[in-house]
Amino acid sequence: MHIMKVKNMISKISFNVPKINFLGAKAVSKNTLERSPKNDEVNFSGVNLPVLDSDLKSLLDNSVFTFQKYNGKEFQGTIKEYFENSVIRYENMGRLGSLIHCTQTKDIADDIIKNGLDWTKTSRLKCGPGTYFSQSSVGGSEQGAGSVPIAAFYKGKKDKYPIFEPCFYEAVIYNKELMDKLDGICGNDKTKVINRYCHDLLQDEMGIDVLYASSGRSAGAFAVLNNDCMSLRRYGW
């Protein structure tokens, strides 16, 4: 389902209020929930990635949800407020060095090097809506599926990158309030909509090229949001 004119599908919803608070609460942090284990596989494909209608973007910008963090705490706020609250610290870009992404075949790797990255093909999204890289040894679980490595070097203009709390993105893609809200509007495209909205929010509005987040007990990943900020080359083949 391609989303172009969402307002035609929503009857009499006004966006004239500064926030749509479904809980009647301000953004606060509480330690009241325990985290439920989740499978990190998300059904997401970049094919026919929806264009967000301005009314739908306004709805997502101004709505307040409850986000359950990895440490069991609960945060109430907008998606942007949740992201800002989830940043642990910032690191200098100069410490990135070379990053590694693995794919299935040399043909695919050559195509990526020639035509650039495509974050929409990422299926595991614990660490954010981007293309995943690692500084660990080749074959790390967060580098991507496959055994053909690609090296990448940051060439962007940002001085620092944020380190987010573990599995911070799970609190968005598994958020029942958010999913229920979009279910009647976007149908089966709601996961695509969330990923598109969050990617654009992190990159365009928050100015993040690359972020880092651990994926719980296993090693973390660098999620490249800005596909043009990395210089790609073959690695050992």
C-alpha cells in the first residue's frame, strides 16, 4: 500500500494541538516495567518505501508514547524525545577508523561499492534504521549476513557520533501504542512507515550520520544512516 494522502483515510483528525498525548503525561522516566524478550527479526523491505504524507508526519511528530527501555525503565514522550533521552554519550568521529560490513557474494559487494549503501535492506533493527558495520573481526554477527567483507571509512563532516542505549530501537518498532495507532492508517506498511520516519528523523532533523548501539548481550553495531558519508572499498579479496 503506497501512502501518499493519508488525510483522505483519516476522518476528522485535527493536528492543531502542540502534542497528542495518549497518556496525559509529560516525558518522564520510571522504573516500572520489565523488558520482555523479543525476536530482533523485523519484516522490512525497502521496496516501495512509502512517502510520508505531511499529516502523518505531523501525527508522529506530536504524539506521545510509552517506550520500554532495555534496562526495564519506562520513558514517556515523542519519538524524538525518546531518541534524545537514549543517547549515552558522544564519541569523536576520528576514533571510528575502518568499519566492516559483510554481504553474501562478491557480485553484491561490488554492486554496493559501485552504487552505494541501501539501509532499507537491513532486516535486523535493534541498533537503528541504518546499514550495519562493525569494528570487530570479519564475520561478526552485526556486520550483515554473508562472508564477503566491505571496508568503509567515514568521509562526512560531523565531528562526533552518538552512542545509544542497548537495543534502543526495539522500543520503537515493537511499541504497541505506535503500531496500534498506525494500523488503521497504514495497514501492512506500518513497519516501513516507522522505519522511514525514524531514519529521516535521526539523519535529517537530529543530524546523525552514524550511530552506535549494542544489541544486548552480543556485540553492537555502527548503524550508518547517511549512505553518502562512507567511502567503500574491497577488504581482503
